Amino acid sequence: MTFKPPRRPQFFYTTAPLPCPYVPGRTERKVVTEIAGAESESLHDRLSRAGFRRSHNIAYAPVCPSCQACVPIRIPVAHFRPDRTQRRVLRANARVEGFEAPARATAEQFHLFQQYQQTRHGDGDMATMSFYDYRAMVEDTPIETAVIEFRDPDDRLVGACLTDRLGDGLSAVYSFYAPELERRSLGTYIVLWLIERTRVLTLPYVYLGYWVRESRKMAYKSGFRPAEVLTGAAWRVLADPVPDAPASRAPTPHETVR
């Protein structure tokens, strides 16, 4: 008889209440768990399908009391077709090329990251990140991760997207771009590039994190149609009006995932 060691239990913990970064006047709490060990990739896949997001070696999901504003959203790439505005964005950035690079932080990336944070999110915690903080964000990953660099014809870095590879798609962890090119809608272009790359890889989904209808910074994600949102423990096509069912229930503290 072959001995098979028992699977390591997966523990979940809740964070202390903090001010919500998306909806003023509300409080956020998260359930978090560590992604580690030989089964990191498969665990991350399961958690992503359940609405979790990754930061460093931690997966998290909102468990805010009396609020379900954060809704996991993904794009089924086989059915996606760009609308008129998105086609215009593609034309405006036709000479911008995306290149997959290893998850290694560079001074060039960090300089652009600083510009973006100070211009777009100057009052946020990320605006004060040092290069070592940025390097940890990029390089502290237990799974397959890349930095997609976007460059103009002069080889100038104009955008970047930290991207996780999942078993069923790509997950946009964090993107940033040259703030002076805001009129070119590089943020939208980055998502469109990820959709096409996912299609080339013959994978079904691009995961965009959380859609927050009440947050201008997060509401844009619903513009990529058709989109699917996680409601009532199932992925459903995003409709108008948006269903009011709560997002998939996250595991309670100390609950295990198998």
C-alpha cells in the first residue's frame, strides 16, 4: 500500500475593519489565505473561480458587513466583440505593442508606476511605495506571473500590467500607464490586449478583479460585454439592470478549502 500524506489544511482569516477604498463612508473587511506549497497553482485557480484576488502570496476576498458592492467580474473572450468606442481605442494605440516579460521589477517600470500613482492616486497608499515595495508587489508570487510591458514605436514604456496565468485564463492583477496619455485610454487598451492574448492562448476568460458600480475608478469594467459576474455562488452574464444577488460567499475564518 502506498502512503499518501494528508493534504495540508487551508486556513482563512478575516482582517480588521478598515475604511473602504471604493465607496466613501463604508468599512471593508477581507478574508485572506496564504498561497503556498506544491499545490499553489491549483489552489489559486480554485480561489480565482470563487472570486478571490491575489496580492503577493495572499489571496483575499471581501466579506464586508451589510455590503456586496464588490462583484467579481470576468470576460468570456470567445463571445467578446469590441464596441465602437473600444475599436476607436484600438486604432488610437495601433502602434503600441505589448511584450510579455518575467515578473521582475525594473527601474523603468517603477518610474512609470510612480508617475501614474502620483497623478491618478496621489492620496492613496501606493503613491508612497518605494522601489523595494514595488519589487515585492511584482516578484513575490508563488504562481506563474508576468509583466506585460506596452511600448511605443520609440521603445518608450507607456504602460504595464502585472498578470497572473490561470488554468482557465489570464488575471489582470494591476495595471498602470503614462498619465499624460490618458486621452488614448491606455487602461482600456491594456484590457483589450489581454483579451486578444487570452484568445491566442485558447483560454476562456480574462479576470478583471472586482467591479464596483458605485466607484468611478472600478465601474469601467462593466463596459467589456458580454461580461460575467459572480453572484449567488455562480458566474452569470452581466445584465442591465445588474442583479442584486450577493457575491459568492467567501469561506469563513478557519474554514478549509479542498
